Amino acid sequence: MYGDCQVMSNMGGNVVVNSDSLFSSSIQNSNFNFLPTIPFQPFPPLSLTQKEEDGILAGKEEMESGSGSEQVEDKSGNEQEGEQPPKKKRYHRHTALQIQEMEALFKECPHPDDKQRMKLSHELGLKPRQVKFWFQNRRTQMKAQQDRADNVILRAENESLKNDNYRLQAALRNIICPNCGGPGIMGADMGLDEQQLRLENARLREELERVCCLTSRYTGRQIQTMAPPPSLMDQSLDLDMCIYPRHFTDPIPCTQMIPVPMLPPPEASSFPEGCLLMEEEKSLALDLAASSMDELVRMCQTHEPLWIRNSENVMEVLNFEEHARMFPWPLNLQHRSEVRREASRDSAVIIMNSVTLVDAFLDAQKWMELFPTMVSRAKTVQIISSGASGHACGSLQLMYAELQVLSPLVSTRETHFLRYCQQNAEQGTWAIVDFPIDSFHENIHPSYPRYCRRCSGCVIQDMPNGYSRVTWVEHAEVEEKPVHQIFSNFVYGGMAFGAQRWLGVLQRQCERVASLMARNISDLGVIPSPEARKNLMSLAQRMIRTFSLNMSTSSGQSWTAISDSPEDTVRITTRKITEPGQPNGVILGAVSTIWLPFSHTKVFDLLRDERHRSQMDALSNGNSLNEVAHIANGSHPGNCISLLRINVASNSSQNVELMLQESCTDQSGSLVVYTTIDVDSIQLAMSGEDPSCIALLPQGFMIVPMDSPNIGTSEPVTGPLPNTTTSVNSGCLLTAGLQVLASTIPSAKLNLSSVTAINNHLCNTMHQIEAALCSSTNSSHLENNGTFVGSCTEPTTSGAPPK
């Protein structure tokens, strides 16, 4: 039924993997103990000798034709002397019973001795040579399958190393001096003493990290490289089941809104630095900023014929011909015919005042935290103008950003752009506009896929009680890689990076900040204090951001398809983690996407509810989930943070398993992310200490509303999608992302069993989710009509994809 469930079919032959041995024990901790018994073997040689290749090919031919031993009848000497040379040898094919018996013995003992072979030959009516050859060929086949699987992983690691090498070379070419702004001096020009100090520091740092890694391995505790973790609470948490109301209190008045507290900045990444504006270019940039600001304001205030409402997904799309007539750009910024254009507009009321919003947009770190699922990386490269007396009005800065969709099937978009801010005190509005720089700055090297951010941004209108009305315009030129067919409508229709998604995420995050700053919410469960509540929310925010980064192609992360089928959506990747914040070792990740004939709200309600999810073995591992703490993050009941206790009946106060989960939804989609966490870590967060040292390995689901994907169509759509008879809420795309700590040794190698295990778990998860949705739909029809006609696997919508 699904391409992602056949991903192992092309990995060669009959893979002998016993599912009972892979999942023999119930998975008590899906993140850290998912593959406890899988051995990690070193990689075999990449190339084979000619003799080995001939042996493998010969073994394969013999397997196809039986044992390879001929069956020639005995003849007398006279008959042999009078005959012609013997004809072509005839091969004997084993019966199904013989193969079954030999397969059973092979699973128990791949190398049988002479006595075992003799016994088996008598039982099956075969010669000992035939049994011997069959076992030799079977071992050769298994080795070839293992070699092919290892080569897939090697190719993925090789591609990742190439990307890292390219980024390092680009960073070395663009090194500048922080004092004078000139080109940096490489190691050959440094003093001898300085070089020796740098080498000694690097050696000591490497030794310290190695000692901390070994200590963490043998003690089972995460050790920071620079400072020990703070002490835990003496008292234990009361994790009894709590019954408390679930509701979001009245909106927080504007008097309680203060500047947004954000999480610490992420790890430093290598950004292109050699693109600073010179003095003669700054005047041109300021002129373009004024014209771009005028264009943005007019685009926000003008309606038809400039903007046309798309009846398919209720979006406002730009009339490009009318736009070219109203806003003629300079000659060097004209539209290029080889790129595709995307433009959309949307408006919403945000529970945040304009001053706080402007402050977040002009700070790259706060901007990333405000859009954790959309902006994977951002940096302020250069401040060109800071405004009068440091005021935000009139500020102009050069920025870098990488935008993402939570799937490796959609490439990230990297761009440099100029951001300009202006205030209109008479109308009580702020406007922030982004416009391109690469067309007049020769040092900008456009990334691939090429992404140019044309006049985009928002106009913020202050409203009473600390609210703001935000009108968002998104306009870009894209020349990108071909998109997987299941995401083609989502990307080419403008929903992946359009104004509707930007505003949906902004609206949800502002409600989250309002909940973070609230002091009048009492439904805290076992949370003892406002500081503990704030720490738990910060921990969940880091969990969301970590999941978003690990499930995309951010920072050049390489993903590998383990099936050649064009309809397959399963991708796997490996990462070696040594820094704090995530478990140290080798992380194996897998992502898959399917289309479901259900609304994204229905799928979201199923996945976020611990009572429904405990009925699906692939998600709960047979354990019950009980909520012991609840934090409301918005007016929608699905926007919340939950602390769940796993399998209350079996674990005692000395053996408690917990799960931290955050669920959120808006008009552009929904997200459910969770991770297992130990009691000591929760106590650390509850004590008010810094929770940044807690290791998190999140997994979860992303659901976006989507009509049926145009299966089999790879042609990009250059404008608004044509109208169809399928309704807006006819279906959704469900993306599941899993991560497991495959080994605590960073140098460990994965084998076929590891990949097979996580792939099987991912396929089972998708099938059980669809079965649960079908079951609920059937029950609903039976309750309403008394009978049910049709099936969820045969949707009645006209655009449903073939199964």
C-alpha cells in the first residue's frame, strides 16, 4: 500500500532478519534503549578482489539454479569409451521442503560440521557435497547483502564529509580581521609562540573532551566539558496522578508584556562573512531601502487587482503583471526568466505589542526563537545604520538566514538580504521590509538552490490591550532542486514558505510567550513554582528547536534513501554528537511522509492525546501514559506542554520513567514533539537551575493540511494552482521523525540490522496511525448512520492518490 513500507525490498535477496529478535523486548525508552542488543561491526573493505567478485557471482548463479552439483548417472567403462564428449551438465533444483530445512539449520548454525551435513543429507535425500555447496552459497549471499548495506551508509557519510569540507573551504576564503575589517592572516604568518599556544590549547581541549566522554560513558551521567552540572534537588517530586482543569486563562493584558526572554543562542555555525557593504554601496542600499519600504506599504494596503484570492486554499496571491506595472524595479534588479516567483499575503491579530515584535525582528537570535520551525539559522552580518540615537526606526542591517521545512525531502533556502525598519507615528504603525542584496553586491555568492528574497515583510498596527494587527507579505524568486512529488503541491503552491505559514507560527509563538510571562495560571499539576514552570517551558522550546533542526537538511545535513522507488519517502541519516544538550554518541535518524485522507486537525487530536496514543503499540511500546503536569500555551486546547508518566502500574518511586511532550497547532499545520526524560533531569529543571545541560533526543510528527499530492507529476507549477473539485480539508501530509541513540561510542559503525530496525518501526508507526484513524472514522459513521459504506483506504475525494 505504501512505498515507504517496501524500502528494504531493493537491498538484495532475501534478507534474513528475524523481527522477533529485533523487537524481542518491549521498548521502555524509545530514545535511549531502542537498539540495546544490535551489534556494531566495523565496515568491511570498500572494494573486493577479482577472485572475491567471481566467487560472489558464481555463488549467486548457483543459488538461483540450486546447489550447483551435477546429477550424472553411473555408466560402464565401455559405454564411456564409445560415447561422444559429455553434454552440458544438468543442475539439480532443490525442493521447497529441502530449502526450508536447510534455511532452518542455517539460522541456528551457518557453519555446520561434517556430522551435521551428513545427517541433513540423509534426511533430505541429498549428497553431502550438495549440502556443503548450498551453505557456502548462502553465506556468500549474506555477505554480499551486508556489503551493499554498508556501502549505502558509507556513501552517505562520504557525501556529508564533502559538504563539511566545502563549507570549511568557503569559511577560510572569507575570513576577515575583526579589528580592521581586512583579510585575515593565515597560520603561516602568525608568530611562532602564538602558533604553539594555539596547538597546545587544541590538544588540551581535545584531551578534556575525551576524558569527559569516557567519564559520561562509565558513569551514565552527562558531563560538561567546562563546568560540572549543578546539584540536584534533595526532595523528590510528587508524581501522583493529578486532576486539574485544562483551560487557558483570560488573555494577558499589555501591562504585563515585557521584552521577550529567549533561550541561549545556539552553537556557532560557519556563515559566509565576506559580503560586507563598502561605503560607496551603503548609499545605494539606503536608497533601495526607502523604495522597498514604500513598495511593501502599498502592497499591504492595496487589494484587487494587485492581489487575487485563490479559491483552492483561500490564499491571496500576487498578480505579477499588475505588480510589474505598479513597481518598476531598477534594471539590475529585474526579474529573471529562469526562476520561479512566489508571492502571498495574509493578516492576523497577534497577542504582542509592536515594540516587542520589532525588537525580536531586529535581533537574529530572538528572530530564530520566534520562528523555531521555519528559521534554522540566522545572523546579523553587518549593521549599516542603527537609526537616530540608537532607536529602531531607520535601522538598516545586512542579515543571513536559512529557512526550512521539517522534512529532508524539501531543501532549505539560504539567502542574504537587507532588513530595514521604519515607524509611522501618526498612524501608529511599524513596518519591517526585507529586500535583496545579491543583485548589486558582487561578493555575494548565491547558494544552490538559489533563493532571492524580494520586497517582503510586515506592517504592524498597534491595537488596545497590547495586541497588534500584522499584515504579512512574502515575495521571493526561487530556482531550486526538484521537489519530491508528495511535497510538490505544498511547495509550488506557496504554502511551505508563504505568508500564511509565517503568520500562523508567529501567532502561536506569541501566545506561548504570553503564557510564559503569565503569573495568574494555577493549573500547574506537580510544578512547584513559576520558576520551575518557566524552566520546563524553556526545556520544551529547546526540544522543539532541536527536533526541527535534526529533521531537515539544515547546515548541509545529508540524508540517504534506502530504496530506489520514486514514491518512497523514507530517508535515514547518522550524526556523531559530542557537545552537551544531546546524548553523546552515534544518533540514527529516520523520516517518512505519507498522505492521509483526513483533516490535519483530526490527525493532530489523535496524536496529542495520550489516551489514544497508548492504544498504538508502535508509539507507546505497550505502555500506558498518564499526565502529571500540564501547561497551557494558547487559547486552543491542543497548544500545551505535558509531563507524562510512562507505565505507572509497573514503575515504582525508585524506577520512574517520564516523557516531556509539546503539541501546537495553527492554520498552517500542527506539531507533536516528545522525548523521554529521567526524574533527575526534571528535578534539575524544577529546582530553578539552568536546564541547558539536560540531554534531549526528541522525536515527533508534523501535520500540514494538503490536498491529494499529484502522484507521478514532477513538473513545477509556476503560478497559482488550478482549481480542483477536492475540498480544502480533504487531506493532510503526515511526517514522522524518529531518532535513536544507536551507540554511545562516537566511532561506532552501523550495520544492516540497525537500519532495518528503525525502518520497520517507522513503517509500523505509520500503519498503526492510519488504522486508528480508519477505526475512528468507521465508528463515527456507524454511530451516525447505523451503517458504514466505503473504506478509508478508498477515499471518495477525486484527487486521492492511488494506494
